[in-house]
Amino acid sequence: MKFSELNINENIKKALQNKGFVKPSEVQEKVIPSALDGKDLVGKSKTGTGKTAAFAIPLIQKIIKGQSCSALIVVPTRELALQVKEEIASIAVGSSIKSMAVFGGQSINRQIELLRRRPEIIVGTPGRLLDLISRKILFFNKTKFLVLDEADKMFDMGFREDVSKIISFLPKERQSLVFSATMPEEILDLINRHLKHDRIVFDLSEDNAPVQQIKQFYLMVDNKKKFNALFDVLSNDDSKTLVFCRTKRTVDWIERQFLKRKIRVLAIHGDKKQNMRTRIIEEFKKSKDGILIATDVVARGIHVDDIGNVINFDFPQESETYLHRIGRTARQGRTGRAISFCSNLMEYDVLERIGTRNNTVIQQLQ
Ligand code: AMP
């Protein structure tokens, strides 16, 4: 299918062309026609599937210019807020639809000032949105479109009540779209309570293509030898690499170990200021062979297409986390490699089970 077969306007088509989007992704093929049709939607889909453009294109097309806060997109993290806003801005470039991201960690006064431009689309994290609502800066009583992106992550991060509260400020007559990689009971409950009965549910999780395009490996390595193992792996490969750690302390420690060897790596975690985090991600994006060391929460919103390696320095606690982490590589049809360090047999067992469940083989790294 081509974008021209979808009922989207010339301004948007031109913007997509400029972005280098040749044809719609599977999620876009499914979501765009129903969303343009005004249907409520639930998309069980992974990240890296083009879901941002899948909801952004219909919103931009349907929004009437000049009606501020026409659409609200709620996301779990600051990084994702910025990423989604950027994607929207690049698609809306010829449509004169304004968008803005609001999130904690950045001066609220600056955001309040920018909101005077009366953007039609607001992308925000729950806490900052509620703050701006309670200050009577943002009003969503005329909002026509609501998107909850990475809903499961928002709930995992404890935003369940905040999300319900935000929804209570919106009119009942609206179009709602919910995207979530998993559908636990509490998300289904939210969907039942807040979406229309004739909603369309897309289960795109059966499409395991992204995971299967990733060459997955494990390496049995003693805890104390993990840094040396990481160093060896990276010395033999010059792809862009994302390394996941469990704690902020480990992230800082690894950065110091590399520095001792006169190698500069990028490191990011929740204790770093927002401006710095944004700068680090930008640098990582632009680099050809950068190494970024990160914790899970912060890495969640990183959408960089050309990551060749994902390394689980610390073993992920759950299979969802594993899939999410490794999904950072092999994006948009590229190939990629995931290497998980297992420091005991229990971790290896978990990994083997994840492999079996996802129909993929996780090989020992030679
Ligand atoms: P997402 O799943 O929304 O995070 O998108 C993942 C990446 O794919 C982003 O960098 C998008 O800009 C890119 N992308 C989305 N749709 C397409 C498309 N149809 N063709 C090429 N790239 C796309």
C-alpha cells in the first residue's frame, strides 16, 4: 500500500515525503483509515512500528486550525513527549497546526509562555498536565481527540490515578486512541470505562517481525567480570550501541570505567537534568558509533533508528522489559543484535523461557 491510497491530504503527504516515508507501516495501514473515520481505537503494538505517525496523521488532518487544545496526547516520559512532539511537528509542517510538549523538569513558566501560542496539539506527561490544569492554564473541556501512548508504562510508573483524573476533564464526546504494548487488567478496565463500545481493537503483537529480526545472544559472565566483557564486545564492534543497567550508580560507574580507558561514552539516567538528557540523546542520535549507557525508565523514550547493538549489562527483570529493550535495535527493517549478560543460571533460565515464548533462539555469544 502507498500513502496515496490512504485518504490523507496533500500537505501531509508532502511532509511524509520530505521525511522519507515511502510507504505506510503495518500499524499505519491499519490505524489511519479507522482513525480518520472517527472511530475509537485500541492498538496493542510495540514501539518502533510507526505508531506515532499512525495517530499523528489522522489528528493533524482532522484538527481545525486555531482551536487550541483540540488534541491531547498523554505519554509516560519527558523523552517520549519530546519525541512525539517532534514527529507531529514534522508531519504538521505544511498544515499550520501547532503542537507543544509539556513535561516536568523544565521551567513551568517557560512552558506557560509558549502555551500562549495556543497550540492545537498538546503532548504531555501526567504530572505536568495536571499541574497546568490546576493552574487554569490548560483547559481540555473542548478537546476532541485523546491519545494515551504507552499506556501500560504509564500505569507501571504509577500514573494510573493521574490519567483517570486527566480524562475526567475531557468532554465525553471525543475520539480516543489507546496504545499499549501489553494489555493488563487495569488497562482493559480503563478502555472499558472511557472508550466507546464500537471501538476497534488492533492486536499487532502477533507480528513478531521486529523481535525476529534481532539476532539474540547471551553471555554467561561472572558479575565482577561484566565490565571487561562489555569492553571486549564493544572493542570488536563499531555499531551504535545502547547498554542497559539496572541502577543509576551502575550507569555512572560504567561511564567512569570507560573514561579511565580514555573512551568517551554517553550516559543517561533520571538524576541528570532534563536539558542534559535531551542533549545526550541528540548527540547519540547524531553519532555514527556512539555508546549510550542508560537505565530503563530514561531509555524508554529513546527512538533512534540506527542502533546496531543492545546490551543488557544487567539482566532485565521481566520479559516485557527484555522485549522492550531489545526492540531498540533492528528498527525500520534494519538488522540488529541483542546481547544479554547472565551472571547466574536463574537469569539464563528466564532468558531461555523468553526465547521459547517468542519463538526465537537466543544463542551463546562466541
Ligand atoms: P515509532 O514507532 O512511532 O516510534 O516510529 C519509529 C520510527 O519509524 C520513527 O523514527 C519514525 O519516524 C519512523 N517511521 C514511522 N513511520 C514510517 C514510515 N511509514 N516509513 C519510514 N519510517 C517511518
